[in-house]
Amino acid sequence: MPVWHLRDFHDDDLDQAIQLWDQGRHADLSLPVFPVSDVVAAARGGQPAVVALVGEELVGMAVARAEGERGWIMIVALSGAWRNRGLGSALITQVEQRLRAKGVRRFSAVLTPGSTGTAALENSGYRQVSGLVYYEKLEHPDAGDAGLLAQLGGRVMPHGLWERLAGMHAAKDAIERRIVLPLTEPELAESYGVRPPKAVILFGPPGTGKTTFAKAVASRLGWPFVELFPSRLAADADGALAASLREVFADLADLSSVLLFIDEVEEIAAARSGTAVDPGHGVTNELLKLIPAFRDHDDRLLICATNSLRTLDSAFLRPGRFDYIIPVGPPDAVAREAIWRRYLGPSAQRVDIDRLVSASEMFTPADIEYAARKGSQQAFENEITHRTGLPAGTDDFLAAIAATRPTLTAQALETFNEDIERHVRT
Ligand SMILES: Nc1ncnc2c1ncn2[C@@H]1O[C@H](COP(=O)(O)OP(=O)(O)O)[C@@H](O)[C@H]1O
Ligand SMILES: [Mg+2]
């Protein structure tokens, strides 16, 4: 007659159970496939969990988990004095019964060789399957943020966005040295007294790549990218805009790392007019208040983008809130060439790139993308009509350039250069 008594696990057994698993772990020197937290969660969550008691003492335990027709035996733990006495098999028989009641037809266990429970499994009719290799991948610690991230519309940017950003040497260099490096080499930066940036402004005419830069920085850092759309903040009631901005920042505080991007920040941070009824006023103040708290956390970066620096509230631009104010200007010839090559694809070999580059002065990357697409499309349509067999050529793209109105006007460029004079902080 066995001298032990078997029964279902109760929450009160937890302390003794954990002691028992700890002993087992030291004895086996094994890495448990199912960590203690999983075993406890299963045992408390109504999965089969059976303990063996001798008097008051807990001397054995087995926990399993049913998943459809398959049941996993997660752990078989025995105290030292009770090994090789049939207790393991008795526990396994009990959890199997409970698994069967849940519809399980196939019983599985993954153990390290020689660990507690292997003899009991073999005695209970389990067959060792050879030729399998156990694979495991540990998720990045940020994985716990996944739910919150999804709720905030955030995502992790793919690798390589930075490398795909063609040309734009001046902006790229400034952003690399001032923003990316201090954040990717924090210890080295600190040893030189360099404080990693917490908030920066990118400004420049539309389509020059501010959004692209912000995403590329997130890709470099491996931080999730969350974009805040001013237009999507609730604005139904008085003060609701400010409250919903506060809410977004509160949610962000729970993420372990984040790059927050606010495009067209002038929509929330426009100069306060000073009149009593100023709908933007409350929210501008709110953003001004939220930035210092945001700056207190490590591993976060705020990037604000704007086309019109001069409409931003002056308090916003005062030192202390933003570490850097960096211009992202129209691409120079080198940059334009790289951008043309990117968008021409195979046609790049057959065209006179230099002519396209000089014909597209004042074009932003976005304009070049548009002209390249337009030229290819037109050449394709001509081919459908005329069937000449000729690929898209220089003339197709020059025609497309002529038909593209550049985003940058002389006026916009002048404004941009004035803003650089007055505000740049790098
Ligand atoms: N340096 C670049 N190289 C290649 N494409 C670029 C570059 N900068 C911008 N683009 C492309 O131009 C378009 C507009 O860029 P975007 O970042 O949205 O500009 P902005 O935010 O300044 O208005 C996007 O399709 C982007 O992929
Ligand atoms: Mg943009």
C-alpha cells in the first residue's frame, strides 16, 4: 500500500510546491522547458495538477496542460527521498486521467535528459522520440508592449530604412551624429558628458523626407514608432483635446521604449493668439507641459516635424524643450541622383541621369518619385499604343519632369532659409 496520499493541487500548496521544484532543479541541473511561472499559471488555472502528500509534507507534484487533443506534462517533481519508488508513475496516472477528461488523446512531455520524471514516464508507457530537436526563441523584452502598441497604432519599423534613405547628406549626417549615435552608444556618450536627445524638431518644406527620417531613426534604434495625429485627438468638448493628448502621453509612459512622432506639429503648437476664445490654446499649453515629463524617461524620443517653424509658439522653441532643431531641405544634386536611381529601377541604365538631375532642381524626393512613376507609366502607355519595343528613355522622364509642378517654390525656399538663420539648433 502506498504511504502517500494524492489529491488535486490547492493554492495553499504553492510555497511547498515551489520549494520542491527548486530542489529538483538543483538536482537535475536542467533548464525547465516550462518556466515555473507557466507551471503555476496552469496549476492555478484549473489545468491538471496533482500533489502527493506524506503526512503534511508535499513530496511530489505533477502538472499538465491540455491543448485540444494533446496534453503536455509540464513537470514531474519528486522530493529526493521519494524517487524510484513508483510515486512519479502514480502522479502521471492521475494527471493523465484528468487530461483524458479534457479530451486529450496524445500525451507529450519535453524533459532534459536524465531529469526527474524520465524514469516515471518510461514506466508509464511513454516512448522517447528520437530525431527531434527542441527549438526555442526568446521574444524581445518589449514584446509585452505589443497590446498597448497596437492600441496606440504603433509598430516596429523594419531594419534597413536608414540605409534606404538616399542622399540628403547634410540632414543625414546631423541626425546620425546628434540623435542616433548618442542613443545607440549611451554609455560612451555619457562618459563624454553627452546627453542623449529626448526631443527634436525636423523642419523643412513638404515632401523633403521628414517623416521618412523619423521612421528611419526608429528603425536604427529598434524602437517602436508611434505617430500622433493631431487631427485624431478627440476634440468634441472644451478641453477634450488637451485631455486626449494627456491620455496618449500617459499610455506612452508604459512602453519600455518608443519614438513618438508628431507630424505637422504646428496644428497643436501654433502660436497662441492671446484672445480669449482660442481653441488651440489649451492644447498648446498641454503639449508644453507634457514635454518635460516625457523628457524624464529613458529610452524615448519625441520627433516633431513641421513645414512652418515660424508659426510655432515661441515658448515651444525656447531651449529646454527641444534639444535640436534640424533642417531637412531639398536634396542637392548628389541626393537627387541617388533618388532618381532608386525610383528608375532598371531604366536607370538606359537614361542620361545627369540631365534628369539638373532638370529636377527644386524637386523634393517626393516630386522625383512622382516624376519617375509618371515617366514609366507614360512610356508603358506609349508602348501599348505603338509597340515599338523601346524601353522608357531619357525623353520620357524629361517630359514627366516638365509636367510635374515642383513642391518647392522660390518663396518656400526663401522662408526655409530664413528659418534656418533664425532657429537652427544643431
Ligand atoms: N532621401 C530619400 N530617398 C528616397 N525617397 C525619399 C527620401 N526622402 C523622402 N522620400 C520619399 O518621398 C516621399 C515623401 O517623403 P516624406 O518623408 O513623407 O516627406 P515629408 O514628411 O517631409 O513631407 C516618400 O514617399 C518618401 O519615401
Ligand atoms: Mg511628412
